[in-house]
Amino acid sequence: MVFALGQFSTMRSPAPQSPWPWVPSLYFAEGLPYALVASVSVVAYKNLGVSNDIVTLSANLLCLPWMFKPLWSPVVDLIRTRRQWVWACQMIMALSLLCLALAVESSHFLILSLVGMALLSLTSATHDMAADGFYLVTLPEWQQAAFSGVRNTAYRAAGMAAQAGLVMMAGALYQHGGSYQSAWAVALGSCALIMFLLASYHHFQLPYPSGDRPGSHAIGMPWLPDFLNVLGSFFRKRRILIMLAFLLFYRFGEAQLAPVSRLFLLDAPDNGGLGLTDPQYSRIYGLWGLAALLGGGLLGGWLISRHGLRRWLWPMVLALHVPDGLFLWLACAKPSSLLLITLGVSVEQFGYGFGFAAYMMYMLHMARGRHSTAHYALCTGFMAAGLLIPGLWSGWLQLRLGYPLFFAWVLLATIPGFVVAACLSVPRNLGRRSPIR
């Protein structure tokens, strides 16, 4: 039914050409469910009395669809339009969140909520592919580069709305005499309403690009040969091994730094940490760190659109990796000044946002072609693997090395990022708004 309504909507007249009415809201809708599954679910299950081992196991298993979504990415290319997939997935996510809100107060809430979360994660991963593919076929290359910072900002804003807003709402309701069950039911119900409003808005506001054409297969028809051909065409790209190495190892050091750096700020001084309180941590990472991250991403996207990725590749590579050394200094000096700690975190986060702009632009370049949606999904799957796999051992390694030696190891782990960047072949005008002839 949702696809039928989406098909009817393609008969409407095109929307305005400006990306501003839909890019921020589309990527807010993309970031919200991921934050719910990956981060907010941990807090919710802990509040609801679920044991730590089940909480951590569930959180990791629920994130697997984002890593394995390339396996069904050709379906989005071959069946219906990307616009129809976006709208249908948003409606299904709204219904999933509503079911989660109802399941929280059930006596079988754990099983029911895990089923709901699994449906939400699968639908969200599919929505990511459709939304990214829609972005690729709708905007020219220079606009893709110019709006890369905008989409990242909207995506991260959704994460903050989920991690801060929903958790704060549930906590406030609990403190005012409610139970955690009723508090999280209201919080998740509010999130379902937000997703429904976003789906309704996008039903009318998303444009109708000429490149977003339905696939040649209807649901239920045999499309496996085309499915395999789409997957194969990605791995037949020229210099594909170098490209995949870039996706996997460009952030090899950062993937290990990110989870441990947060623990380092909160850990007690006796354990080698800085001993920040939760409010101090929230201000440093959630306010100033996020602002620096977004600023770096916006600046990176703007510079690429002005001069092209080739000109800014190495400044971005350096910006991503060199500031990691600030955490080695923090671990050795252990400053008590919140200003110094804030500056260190902010510089590292700004560098990460600035350097990540190069990564995003090169992924867009890798996905160009007839099957851009499926190929971009494959890229994001390798991107997820590049973060998930090194992050698995980072906590174990830190406990054995201590914070100073671990952060020294992180600096050594940035070397593969420099190597794969040096091996890239970057077209002269990649991402530039006005190409040089």
C-alpha cells in the first residue's frame, strides 16, 4: 500500500530545485533511528532493569543491518524509485516506534521491544540506502559537495536530539513521579510522532529528479541475475582494491580513539582518566565538541565545492590524524583546567569533521554510475566495517596498555590512513562547483 501511494505521488509536478527544503529534514530522518538503536536503546534497557550483558549484546546485534545492508542494496535500485523507498521506510519506522512505545509497558517488553528494534534497524538501514541514492541522483556533483556539511550537520543533530532530548524527557518524567516504563513509552511515542510528521512532509516536499526512475522489476519477479550483476559491477571498478583499502583504513586510528577517548574523560584519575563529571562531559563533548565537529565538516564541504577534493586532500588527511596526538598530551599532562581540556577535544573534533569531508566526497565519487544507490550502500557498509572492527579491540587494548601507551598506539595506527590516501587517484575537478577546463 505504501508503495502504491508513493507511485501515485510521482505524478505530481516537480518541487523547487533548491536542496534546502529537503536535505536537512531527510538526513535528520536518517540519523534519528540510528541514534535510537545504537545509543538510546542502551540507556532505555538499563533504566528498565535489563542486565548489562544482554544490553551490550543486543545493542551490537541490532547495529548489524548497517554493516550488512549492501547485501540487499540492489533491491532499492531494481524495485520502485528511491523516492518511494524513502517515504515507505519512514512510514514503517513511524509504525515501528509506535509499536515500541506500546511494548515498553507490556509484561513481555524485552522480547517485543527487541523485535520492534530489529524491524526499526532493518528499515532504517534500507532508508539510508534510499536516501543516499536519492541525494546522488537529485543533486549535481558540486552541490553534493557543497551540501555534504549540511547533511552531516542534520544527521548529527538528529543524534543529539535522540541522545539528549529523548533521554532527558524520559528522565524528567521519571523524576516527576512516573515509572521508567511510562516515561519511555511517552518518549518513544513522541519519536514516532516526529517520524510520522517527517514522512508526511517528505511525501509532498521531496523533488522528482529525472534520474530517479523505477527499476525494471516489480515485486515478486525474478531479479536475482540483475542483483548479482549490480554487486559485481561494483567490484569491477578500476582500482577497486585501493578504493576499498581507503574505506577500511583511512580512519584506522580514529576508529580506535573514538570509543576510548570518551571513557578517558570520564574515568577516575586513579585509573588514568581525567575524572570529569557527567555535566562537564556533556558540555565539553556534547556542546563544544559537537560544534567543532560540525564546523569542520561544513568548512570541508565548502572548500571542496570551491576548489575540488584534489587540492584539499592532504590538508584534510593531516587534520584528521595529527590532532589525535592531543589525547596523548592530555593523558600525560592530566590538566585540571576545563578550558585546556575543552580546547583539546574541540581541536580534535574539528580536525575529524574537516578530514571526514574528504572521505565522504570520495565515497560519492566511488558510487557514481548507473547503480549509484547500491554502490553507495556498499561503500557505507565498508565504512561501517572500518569503524566497527578496529573499535572491537580498542577497550581491551587500553586496559592492557593504559591510557598514555594506548594513545601512542593510536598515533601509530594513523599510518595506514596516510598510506591509503597516498595511493588514491583523485580526479582534478572532483567536487568542484565550476570545473577547470
